[in-house]
Amino acid sequence: MSQPRTGSLHWLLILPLLAVLAVLFIAPLYFVIERGFTDPPGAGWDNYQRALEDPAARRYAWNTIRTAFTVTLCASVLGYTYAYATFRASRRMRVFLLYCVLVPFWTSLLVRTYAWAIMLRDEGVINKTLGSIGLIDAPLPLLRNSFAVTLGMTQILLPFVILPCYSAMTRVDVSLVQAARSLGATPTSAFFRVFLPLTRPGLAAGAFLTFILATGYYITPVLLGGPGDQPVAVLIENAVQQQGDWGLAGALAALVTVLVLVALMAGWRSLTRSVLESGRRS
Amino acid sequence: MSSKSPTEAVPVQLRGVTKRYGSETAVAPLDLTVEAGSFVSFLGPSGSGKTTTLKMISGFERPDEGAVLFGARDITSLPPEQRGVGVVFQNYSLFPHMSVARNIEFPLRMRGVDRSIRARKVREALELVELPHVAHRRPHELSGGQQQRIAIARALVFDPALLLMDEPLGALDRRLRESMQLEIKALHERLDVTIIYVTHDQEEALAMSDQIVVFNQGRVEQVGTPQAVYGRPRTLFVADFLGESFSVSGQVADGVFAADAPVALRLDVDAGVGNGPARAIWRSGSVTASPPAGDGSWAPMPTTVVASAFAGDRLKLKLRVGSGTEGIVSMGADWPAPPPGDALDVYVDRKRAVVVGAGEGAEA
Ligand SMILES: Nc1ncnc2c1ncn2[C@@H]1O[C@H](COP(=O)(O)OP(=O)(O)OP(=O)(O)O)[C@@H](O)[C@H]1O
Ligand SMILES: [Mg+2]
């Protein structure tokens, strides 16, 4: 894990990035949070009190967290499975499968979300097909509910699980799995006792990224979800656009940021470990 | 793990076993019997099919043809976990996410062994390899030699009847390798287990084995005791691969070997060698610059020194015989090394000459 230090010069390389981050991210965030304390003038912690006591805010916060958890769980299971299938596939198949993961990255989030909306609506392909082959009489309620949100977000966030998992798998020494077999493990227990634990850092990193990204999702839950799936972001947008209440918006934004930071710290170890280990030869 | 182990060593038999990768034949039809309880080395150059053969015995590869038998039982299609064979890999393959004790316990857990018995067996296994104090360490906290000993303990803890080792000492330095060789040998003597040991180091194979199987290009060249494969190689390949040798080319006709001119040497050969081109081979001990007086079996041979090197107690000489063949021999170092280009008359022991056919493809 010890890498040669490049003296103090390597800081120079990160400096431009830090500057960009400061101007484009940290400064706006600061101003938004500042508004939470100063709008209306002399507000202090009032906005926070309002936000925390608002039943709508609690409900929307719960929506956000619940969705993020479900999506993380689905994406982890599906993503790990997909990565494993890719890992075990033949060389050519592997290239194809990895391509399939990357292609959606070239399509905008909005387009992909609309595509789901079109597919899932009552007159969409799925309901049409099922109806025409006589499996259903009335269209299934596929859109404007948690199912649609989970489906859409899981699909969109899958690559963030697949890629770290796949990369962790390629670093596993296959002779360890063979060793397990020679010591009496069936293929299944060799997988669960050796392969899975060795790739867990990759899975943890992927799940963690997914969770963080999912807490910030806005377009997808709004377009695909029902009233019970709206995220906090909607509330913030409402406060600004409809009520012009920048103070409340600032307080809400600050609370969400804190929530994400807490999650970040909780998952920090697994994330850093997997990133550090990816630079270490096994 | 104790001497009264529940599983008895089994003989291993390969019958016409063949393995192809695409169009390449990794192991040509191979017949081999490994006696129960013996220590057998697979010796051969890189790519000669040693690992592939071992994998077919451990179950990681399925032969395209032929059968693998443990005792009378055909296990050709049995998966590795049901063969009960201990395997030690070249890179140790200890599980990095488990402590040493957990690693050793692994095969016992897989067999549903009772907790208290597991603890006792792990302790015994650690004592066997003389590392009782490292139970709670992680593999990466051990030295290479220690890791290898833990790998051996793990492969032995479930009392396998057969232990396979694929170049287990390949990653260790020479000194450690030699002491580990002795330890493995001692283990084998204490336990009732058949060991198949892969190596491409001929000294290691000679030092450790009851039997040596010499591999070349997916085929078995010779099977025999270390003394036999070293002293009585059956092919030129075996002669060359097993150590320094010195040879002259010639022709065999009607049971007599006649060296090519200018060497005037005739040797009686056993029936195994057919008529045609052949080579007479001598190991270092049967070539000398000063033969014992009064022993009629030493024949003179004119050579040219190609190179010489001082090797402590010996002098290593690369010599060319008139007819063009070169060989390396060691001799006592009690005389100054002759400079390259010098003519040197050496004497070879007629009685200890080995004559092998040098027909098509036999040239190494
Ligand atoms: N999985 C594989 N796919 C294709 N060819 C293989 C495979 N494994 C082995 N071979 C080929 O089979 C032949 C025998 O290989 P094997 O690994 O048995 O050699 P070896 O005697 O163990 O050599 P080494 O001393 O280098 O370990 C080689 O020519 C090798 O290239
Ligand atoms: Mg090998």
C-alpha cells in the first residue's frame, strides 16, 4: 500500500480541481446555507425549526431515505449478479456485457426517465403487449408509484454497482476459489465463503455510491413516482419557486447535506478501503 | 493428523489420460501408477504438462480421454470437493480474509466437524508445522516460508489420503527451500499419506522422492527411483535434464556401441537400445582427469576445454569431444583449471556408461 511520494509537488496537480470545486460547488452551497440563517433577516435557527417541525418535510425526507434504501438494495443484488455473470462469461461476451453497462451513460438522464414513463404508462408497450396476448383485462398500474421509481432509479444507478464489483472480481486470485474447492467446499459455499467476502469492498463501494446518488435524485422520482414518492428536493423546489421562501429552502438543503455527510462518514471506511485496495497488487 | 489417521494412503492410477487445450495437446495419453504412501515427484521443464496432470488428479480439469483411479475407485468425473485430496498451491492460496486458525479450520468446517474437535485439530496441525504461535495472525503477517507451512497444515488437517503439491517451494529462496524440503520429507515419513510433488528443480526431485516421473512435452519420459533416473537415464532428454552429463555420439550395431571417430571406444549395450545413431553418457562421477591406477575399466578420451569454472570443492568443465558433442562435468578441484582451448585427455568409466538411442527427435 506504500506508494512513492512525489514530494509536495503532487498538491499542485490537485489544485486546479480544488479551485473549480470551491467556485462551483462550495461557494453556492455556502450561500444557500447562509440564506437559511439570514432570510428573513435575523432568522437564526427559526427556519430549521420550521423545517424539522413540518410534517410534510418529515414525510418527504422519509420518502427520500426509503427510496434510496430500496434502490440501493435492488441495485446491489442485481448489479453484483450482473458483474458476476460478466466475470464468468467468455471473453467476447464479457466485452459485450460491459458495453451494455456503459452505453446508457451516453444518453441523458431525462431521456432515460421519459423512456421508462412511456414504457410503463397504461397505453405503454408493456400493458399493450400483456393486454393483446390476453394476460390482463385492465392495464396494470405501473406508473406513478414506488415500483416505477425503484425500477427507473435502479436501472439508472446500476452501473455504479456493476463497475466497482466487476473490478473487485477481476482482482480476486482464482486459485483461492480452487483452494476452497480442494478443501471440500461446494461451488456454492466457495462462492459465499471466499469469493463474496473478497469482493465485498467493491460491493460496499458500489452500494454506498448508489445510496448517496439516490438521496439526491430529483427528476426520476418526480416523473415516475406517485404522491408518496416525492423526495425532499421537491419541497426545496416548492419553497423557492412557489413561496419564494429561500430561508426554508436553505435550511432544508443544509439538513439534506448533513444527512448525506453522515452517511458518507458511516460508509467512509468501506469506500476508502476499496479504493485503496484497488491500487494495491493482490 | 496423527499417525493413526482414519484415511489410509491410496494408490493413484492414471489410465490413458489425455488433455487437449484447443489444438494443443497438454498431456498425451499417459499411464502412471503412484504407490500408496510413496513420495512421487513430477519433474519436467516448463509447459511439459505437470500441472495439467496434477489438476486432473485433483479434479480441476477433466481429462478428454482416460480415467483417474484412487485405489479401485474411478473418480474421473468426481468434483474436487468430493475427492478428499489435499492441495498445496505454488502461491500458497491462503484466504487473506481469514486468520491462520480459520484457514486451517476451513476444510473441517466444510466437513461439518464438531467445534471442539476442530479446535484440537487446528492446534495439532499448527504444532505439526511448528507454528503454534501464529494462530491469530492474518496470512499477510507471515513470512513466505511460514505461509507455505500454514498451507501445508491446512491441506493436511482433514487427513487426506493424497497430498498434491505444485511447486510449493518455488517462491522461496534457496536456503529456505532446502530446509523446507527436509521438513516436507520428515512430514511424509511421519504421516500415512501419498504425496505427489511437482517441481522443475532436478536436485529437489532427487533429494526428496521415492519415485521420479520425468515429463517432457506432455509425455512421461521415464519413471524410476532417483538413482535410476539419474544413473540410468533411458533417453537423452532425461540424461540432460537430470544433471551434468558428458556424452559421445556413435552408432549401435548388434549390441555394440562404437563411438564416432576420432574417439576409439567400443561398449557393449543392453538389448533395449536398437541399431542406429546413439550416445554414450557419463555422469560427473564417472569422468575424471586422473583415473585410479590399475583399474582397467577407464578409457581415455581426447577433448577440448570450452570453458571452466571454479565451484568451491569442484571444478566445472565444459568439454567438447572431437566429434562435436559438448558436455559439462565436475571434477575434483585439486588442480588448476585449464584455459579454454586447451586439449585435455579425460577418462571415462566404461562400466558406468549409459547408452541411449539418439534417433529422430532425441536430440535435446
Ligand atoms: N488453461 C489452459 N488453456 C490453454 N492451454 C493451457 C492451459 N493450461 C495449460 N495449458 C498448456 O498446456 C501445456 C502444459 O501446461 P502445464 O501448466 O501443465 O505445464 P507445467 O509442466 O506445469 O509447466 P510449469 O513448470 O511452467 O508450471 C502448456 O503448453 C500450456 O501452455
Ligand atoms: Mg505448472
